[in-house]
Amino acid sequence: MDAKVIRRQKIRYRTRKKVAGTPQKPRLSVFRSNSDTYVQLIDDVNGVTLASASTRDKDIAAQAGTKSDKSKLAGTAVARKATELGLSTVVFDRSGYLYHGRIKAVAEGAREGGLQF
């Protein structure tokens, strides 16, 4: 494996030891591929995904803009779904990525959508 991937995996494992989502305060997990960004609200106690959004969703993919702009929309979309479920606070899990660019855009979008973390 690539050294960058190994470094990210180590950070992920270290973070996951400390960060866990509950039904009242789920984990907002972000995954970044080369082309898209995926966001999930996860309840680790029961092992279920409560809500998800990605830049591949039809309404977001139809928008014009950069990958960061679309990531921000994905963050806002998952925040809207969370408020429909009656959730207001989450634990942010950046999955070993640096808090920069698309990851930061997701966090800002979620905060604008009304989530607190």
C-alpha cells in the first residue's frame, strides 16, 4: 500500500478508538474518493446508518461548481436529514483526512444546516 494510505489508516484507527456515535449523538463520517464525497450519520451502538448524502445524489450532482462546493451541499443535505430525524448534535469523524478542502466544506455545510459539533 501507499505510504499516504497507511498513514490515513493509522489515524482512522486511532480516532475510532475514541470517537463513537450513539442514537442521540451519531457519528458524522466523511469519505472522500477522487471524484465524489460521501457523508453518513452512523449509530455505532446499534451498528446502523441513520442518514446519508453524497455528491452523487441527483440534486447535488446537477449543480454546477467545484468538488468543494458540491461537498458543502452534501453536508447541508445530511444536516437537513438529521433535523428531520430530530438530531441536532453529532460527533465529526474526518476519517483520517486533513481538515481542509472538501472535508472542511462538508463540516461548514453541516454547521450551516443546523448541526452542532
